[in-house]
Amino acid sequence: MVQNQFNSKIQVLKSDNAKEYFTSSLSTYLQNHGIIHISSCVDTPQQNGVAERKNRHLLEVARCLMFSSNVPNYFWGEVILIATYLINRMPSRVLTFQSPRQLFLKQFPHTRATSSDLPLKVFGCTAFVHVYPQNRSKFAPRANKCIFLGYSPTQKGYKCYSPTNKRFYTTMDVSFFEHVFFYPKSHVQGDSMNEHQVWESLLEGVPSFHSESPNPSQFAPTELSTPMLSSVQPTQHTNVPSPVTIQSPMPIQPIAPQLANENLQVYIRRRKRQELEHGSQSTCGQYIDSNSSLPEENIGEDRAGEVLIPNIDDSTLPIALRKGVRRLQDEIDALEKNGTWTITDFPIGKRPVGCKWIFTIKYKADGSVERFKARLVAKGFTQSYGIDYQETFAPVAKLNTIRILLSLVVNQDWCLQQLDIKNAILNGDLEEEVYMEILPGFEESMAKNQANHTLFVKKSHAGKMTILIVYVDDIILSRNDMEELQNLKKYLSEEFEVKDLGNLKYFLGMEVARSRKGIVVSQRKYILDLLKKTGMLGCKPIDTPMDSQKKLGIEKESTPVDRGRYQWLVGRLIYLSHTRPDIGFAVSAVSQFMHSPTEEHMEAVYRILRYLKMTPGKGLFFRKTENRDTEVYSDADWAGNIIDRRSTSGYYSFVWGNLVTWRSKKQSVVARSSAEAEYRALAQGICEGIWIKRVLSELGQTSSSPILMMCDNQAAISIAKNPVHHDRTKHVEIDRHFITEKVTSETVKLNYVPTKHQTADILTKALPRPNFEDLTYKLGLYDIYSPA
């Protein structure tokens, strides 16, 4: 085969010392064909390292497949074959995220016709193999229930096995239930149930696909206010689990006849991994509770399926199933209470959207379960932009505004609390007409602020003030009068279903810790989760996020990497930079190569992760100061980009001594001098300072003092103060007039600051370790988890 398919001959056979390699027939064959046989010594597997390492790889994958699918050991041969099949089709970092099969087909394209490329299916899942009409009678089953075992090497078809018929099938006419394994996992008594098992318990008591009709004598009719759901009707080629029939401890009454053919699609979140707890450090006590060490949150994935939730008395159900039914009923009640829909006849010419259930578990900041959630969602992904809808924008709170508020809260000793609005999205008024298909089993029952449109401020005659910031269904409250704050909570609870979360501790993935010294906002748990997902939890830490001796560019000889993974990593880092200004420039730099990343760019991303491993608990520290100024540090790195020689602007803004906003951005045009580059950065910083002054004014903190602009370029300051340089600044005329106007009106005051004290320098270029650590300290970053 090697000679015919690959135009090559075997010259040396290297093996271990197993007896099967030393039979007379094999030895004679090798001698006749001039093949040298080399074997390793006894108990010396390292002498045959390539084969031994591949055996380990195959067995590791095979074990995972067997344990996850509960396949008996006598299928080990099939498991090894499918493990080989999958490994050959999985991207490898060693092969620049290409699969072995991709490289193989490039070198030997003629072998493409001899191999099959079928859509991958879950090994060990339940499969129904179609029985052709000539092989069955009219009343015989049209499909045989089998277990999926792999892919045929000689035919383009799936390989399935029927334990009942003791027969293998190779066919394309098969329906897969990928979320239902053929061999169910037995739950060991005494083990704690994980998230997936909790939700899977909802399937208990549900008739299986082939179960006989229920005996009416076992049931008695009961009544619910809103009839819900009914039996499963799987269709061919859909990923629908076949529920398992489990006897109930008490008799269950029959499902209402009118619901007998209804179904409901749900999504269940499967837990991927076990929880890991990160111990709290000794110095955390003054900032956070002793029990608030942050375990890593388990990451789930959607698990689709059809589930029956009958119209029965929940007192006869297991606790987990009772919770599931109640969550569904709570969601239906909330939808009806808010007048979400109106039952109507479907008009001709309209496009309806479907709906489905989403089951999730909401966690607290410490990783423990807060509550189970069931949400009915419309399948908006079936709509087309420009045809079914036009607008896609929804206002949410700016994190810059939140940081400004935190600085005021610390300095004014205001309280800081948090609310959660239940079913917040249902309280909006939808202007467009959207037709949604009726929920299966459903029966109709009878019975702003200019600077930031999500910031609301109420001022009293006594000078007291209440502040409210909205981010979808999460609300941050602050007030210097507790009585008025309680009145606001009472008013909101009358209008909406509100859950009072108490003092602000966890908001949008950010941990908030407060003490008499100030407030620290960090994303330690987020960083640890990211490091574990990327396999970097055990990496070697590094002191800086970027190499100061190397600039990112586009090299023709550099090997491309997986663009989807690169974009996913950079997207996570962008969100992380909301509390980590020290990685602002590094994240901005790597985000410029999202369209065609290479190994060089991926290594830069991994370096950022290694830096985060050094200080995962570092975050913004808002402290109480006597400073009441608004300060903005702006800087630019002239022609720093080696691709197009554009400059990079950066600015940091401080409110009352605390860092609140920052930005690192490549300029849109090429600057002809460093003064011009600094001038453009100065204009951007002034715009940010003016917006901050507007926010402070609406928060009742009006000040006549100008915005203090810190710049380390004397030429840029001279241009702003002296209009004589007109000929040298014609191409930046608009910025020149804008800055001159603000300086003349004393809205802005320009100050020169030496480069070594220019904190914005960290946002324009990669700095060596001493400079980087010095400027990072000046930003006010603090690690409450550090033992020092």
C-alpha cells in the first residue's frame, strides 16, 4: 500500500520487543523484501518513542470517549478507530492549527477520493437506522435503535451497531440523537449532583421514544393554571434526546388529551469541568468577606433537546423536577403579566419566528449557585437585517461613567448598592410588529441624562441626591440620604419585580471590594477562567505585557493562525482591559490584526496572558483624596506603527485623584512631526475631559476650575498658545482652532509634564520593565490578593 499510494518503499521496520514481531512468517517476509527490522530492548519504551507517544495519545482520546459515552470495554477496538479518525481531523498547534488530514491531502491529493468526509457525530450516541421497505412488514418498526460507533473506512457511511440484532450497519440513512447516549450513566448513590445532572433530572418520568402508551389506571387528572407541555415527537435528522422512563415514587395522573401531541424545545447547560477553588490571601480580609474567595466558575455549553413537562401535580415530583416546572410557570406568568404578546390570527405575507426554552443556572460572585433560570426566547436569528428589522442599538451604561461614580462615592462617603430587575427586557415597548409562533402547549388564560442616557439623577431641595445607573437588568444605586434611597427602592419594587442585592459586590463580571480605605474593582475570577480555558494557567509569568524591543507588523514569511481563536482571545482581553489599563496599549496593538493574524501576533496575545498570570488580582483602586481637579494626561508615539507609520494616541483621565477613563488608539492619518502627533492626541484628551465635566455637572459636582491637560511636548503646547504658527498647522486647522478656543475660554489649562512623569506614555508604546512598573504604580492599580 505504501508503495502503490505514496510512491515510497519501507526500508526499516522499528518496533518494540513484542513476540508477534518475531514470528517466522514476518521475519521471512522482511528478509525477502530487504527490510531491516530494529527492535527496542526489554522494558525500554523510550527507544521507540514516536510509536509509544502516539499510542499514549490514542489511548487518552479513547478513554475520554469511552468514559463520556459509557461504552462497554468490548468496544475498545471501535473506540481506537474513531479516536484515530478524530485526531487526524483536529487542528494541531504544531501544524500551525492545521489538521494532519489537511496536510496529507495537500501532499497526496489523489487520496481524497478514497476517504469520506462525513459530518462528525457524537460517539456512543443513540442512532436510529432506517429499515428499508423491502426488509420490513407494514407494522414493523421503520428504524432500529443502534449505538453510533464510527465511520466506515471503505464506504461513505456511518457505522452503527444494534445490540438487539447483534448486527453492524453502514448507512447514510440514520437519525442521530446526539445528546442521548445509548448506554445511560448510572448515578452512584451519595455523589453530589452537578449542574447537568440536576437539569437532566427534569427528564425523569418522561416517556421514552419507544415506550408503550401509559395505562390510564395509573393516572388521575389534575389541573394547572397554564397547561404547558406534552410528549416528544422527534423528527428525522434532528438532535433530540430520547428521555428515559423512570418510575415515579407516587402515581402520576394522565396528561390532558388536548396536550397529547404538543412538544417543547429546551436548551440545557452542561457543565464542562469541576470547580477549582482559589484560596483567599491573608491581606484580603480588610476588603472582602472571609468566605468570598473566588472559585473558578464552571463553563457550560448549550445542550439542545425536547423534553416533556406534563400537566401534573408537582407534589408527586422529585424536587429538581418541581423546580423546573415552577421556573417554566414563573416565566409564563411574567410574560403574561407584562402583556408581552397578544394572541391573534396569523396574517398572510408575514414571516413568523419560532421560540424555544433556555435553561441556565445563575451563579453568585463566589461561584455558588444562586438560582435556576428558565427563559422563553424568540428565534431572532431567523430574521434578516434590513427586511425584518432595522435598528440594532440598545443603550447600556458606560463603564467610564461607573468609574466616575465610584470616585465620587469614595470621596463623598456615599453608599453604593445594587438591584436586579426581574424580566427587565419585558418592560420595554416594541414599536415593530413581530409575529411569533405560539408556545407549544400554551393556552391563553382568562382573567434621562444628556452625557449618558442610562444615568439618572434626582436632586432634592435639601441638596440631597440619588443616582441610578442602568445596565439592562442590573442597577447601581448611590445616595447620600438612606431614607430617599429606600423610597426609590420601594418605588421600583412597585413598578417591577426587583431583587435587592445589597451592597455592590459583583457587577458584569467585575468584583467590587470596599473598605474604609477605598474601593477596588478587579476581574481576578475572569482572568483565572481565561487562563484555564486557554491552557495558560500553568504558564511562566512575565513582567510586562509587550516586548519593548519588538514591534508588531505583517511579515510575509510568518505562518497564519486560526483567526476565530485569535479573535476570541482578543475579544476577551478587550473586555478585561476595562479594569486593567496597564494592558491597554498591548490589547490595542494586537486588535489591529484581527483580519489576518499570524504566529507573531498570537505570541503577543499569549505574552499578555503570561503577564496577567503574574498579577491576576490587580485592579483599579479608588481612594479618598483632597484633590478636586479633573486631570487628563495625553501622549503620542510618533510614527510608531511600522506598517503605515501612523502615530498612536493615548490618554488617561483622573477625577478627584482616581483613574476613570483611558484610551489607546492608532491615529487615522499620518503625522508629519511629533508635535502634530501630540497635538492630535491633545485634542482627543480635551474631548474626553469636557465629557467628564458634563457628567460631573449632572452629578451635582459643578466646578469652575479648568481641566488640567498634561502634555510632554513643548512644541504642541506652543502651537496651542501661539497662533503665529499658522503655516505649520494648516493641515490640523480644525484641531488647532478647537484647542485654542478651549484654552482661551479657560475651559482647559495646558501644563508641561516631563516624559518620565507622563503616565499616558504607557498607552502609546511598549516600555521596558522599570519604566512600566513606575507608571503602573502611578495609575493607582492595587492587588488586594497579594500577600505583600
